[in-house]
Amino acid sequence: MTVIEYEGKTINVDADGYLESIDDWDDTVASALAEQEGLGPVTFDQLDILMFMRQYYQKHRFFPIVHAVCKNVHQPDDCVSDEFMDPVTAWKIAGLPKPDDEVIAYLKR
């Protein structure tokens, strides 16, 4: 386990930078994870995307179709790639559990 200190908060992540507990996530944690990925603090548009991804995951236990994410947060069709460059990175910043190889292959399509 690795510990990230960010704005007075202690954040526990695994060796690959995924949040140890999905319940520890909030906008501050999202910004810390984003900075670990070299993106800087999370913007309002990014936070909308992340919150939708989390809600979808909590309901279905899978990543939503990327275009569905953008449509549901009323952003352009390529919002995930525009905001995060990589859906796997967005998944990580959303504080979701480390995906298995099948999910990673799906997300990288």
C-alpha cells in the first residue's frame, strides 16, 4: 500500500495507484489521484464525468460505454478522451477498483 498526502488528507492507494477503498473517494481525493497521473486538479467537467462513472459502476459493476458517459453528463461525445486522454485513467481517478485485464482491454478500444 502507498500513501498519498494531499491538502491535509491521507489517501491509501495500491502499488498501481488505485484507491484502496472506493468509499474514501471525494473531489479532493479525485484531484490527488489526477495529480498522481500528471493531470492537475480535477475540473468541474471532469468531476461530472467521474461522478457519473462512479454511479454507473456502483449500479452495474462495470464501466459505462464512453459515449453514454458523455451523453449523460451533457458533454461532447469524446469528453472522456478530451478530459482524461485515457478511460483507464478516468477509472482510476474515479476511485474505482483496479480493473481486470478484460476491462482494461474494453476500455482501451
